[in-house]
Amino acid sequence: MTNIKINAEWEMIKLKVKRKYRDLTDADLAFIPGQEEELVTRLMKAIQKDRTYVEFMLKKMLLNMDTNRL
């Protein structure tokens, strides 16, 4: 179970993730509020990284919303 809460910022985070991992499809990045677990699981498979890395990456992007940093 993930402890990440994504809300209205998803579109900005989605752009950052897509810029970092250009091979990701819109289906990989599909997100419905409240289904963070499914998103993390999809991203784990798509970028071939473990849960810890994916959660860290998303949390870091949530913290840096005002910057263009990945």
C-alpha cells in the first residue's frame, strides 16, 4: 500500500515523469484520484524499478511543484 496522495497536481507531475521516462505511454500514466496504488504498480512495471524508487520519485516531484526539476 502506498502512502502517496496525489491530487490536482497530477498533470504537472505527469509531464515531469514523461520527460524523465520518454517511453511511457498515456496508459502507463493514467491516474484516477484515489488509485495511487494502481499508478505506482504500473510505473514499477513500466520503468522496471522497485516500489521504494517510484514512491521516492513521485514524492520528490510533489515537493518540487514550483520548479522544473525532475
